[in-house]
Amino acid sequence: MGRLVRRLLAWAVLGWAGLLLAIAGWGLRNASGTSDAIVVLGAAHYAGRPSPVLKARLDHALALWRAGRAPRVLVTGGRRAGDVLSEAEAGARYLRRHGVPASAILMEGAGRTTRESMTAAAAVLHLAVGARPRVLLVSDPFHMLRLDLVARLLGMAPRPTPTRTSPISARPAVQLEYLVRETGALPADLFPLMVERAAGRHRP
């Protein structure tokens, strides 16, 4: 019995380490080509002023949009306690101030988590673009594998384009902390979506 427990623990550790490496490796990818929309994952803002993390994501989305990689930008994120604006509204204001016309901006301003935001974003894009929209996913590198898998389960065709200028990426210890957290967040988001898809609630 003790040998079996040790083997199971060893397999669990190997599986966790494999997931950690997959998350880190996925963050190194940077897709090319054009898509139907750029999807920017929300982050904190201060009375409408994007935090350094959110600003890095928005600046990366701006660069993609200016390069003609997609005709529209979808900003995501709801309100945190005490916020007057949602993360999506703060992002949209920033994009407009930097030259993106309102007609090219879509918003999902209700999601409080990655899964909620991506689910709502998929609904917005299916209405705006049609079935299986192609999306450039913009967030921090640690976030890319989870976003990619969630997007696929929600009927989108994702392409990872992580920002390289986030303060999270600039500090190895902080980056490692987020990578470790992601090993729990990824299955926590995927399993409910897989169950919902199996039940027919999300059809690609």
C-alpha cells in the first residue's frame, strides 16, 4: 500500500511539473497572421486609469490593431468592489484616446473571472462575427495556455499573442508565482466548461 501511495504521489508531482512546463512554454508562443478580433483580458484600473498590467495589455493590442492584424478590439472585465467603471470601460476609454474608433471596439463588461469574461466575449463575437471567430488573445504570458483552451471550448479559433512588457514578466519571482497559481486556475476553469460542453450548453 505504501508503495502504491508513493507511486501515485510521484505521478501527481510529474503531472503537475508537466503542466507547469506547458504553461510556461505556451507563453513563449506568438502567433502571426490576421484574425477577426483582438481579445484583451482585463486587469485592474485606478479610477479609469489602467494599471501597469492592463496598460501593457492594451498597448500590445493597440500595436496589433495598428498593424492591421484585426479590424476590431474586444476589451473584457467587470467591476471590482468600489469601481465606478468596469475594466472593459477603462480599456475602451484608453483605446479611444489612442486612436481606435468607437466603431472598432467591442466590450464585455460583466465578467469577474477569466472564464466569465471569455464566455461573454464568445457570445459577443458570435453575434458580431459569426461561427468560430478567429481571435488574437492578449494577456500576460502565464495566461496564454488557459485562454487558448478556454477559447477553443467556447467555439473560437484562438491565436496567442502575449504582451512582453507587463511588470509581471519583468520580475522572475513574481512571474514564477503566477505560473504556479496557474496550475490550479487552469483546471478550475477547464473542467466546468468541459462539463457544460458535454451537456450541450456550449457548442462550437
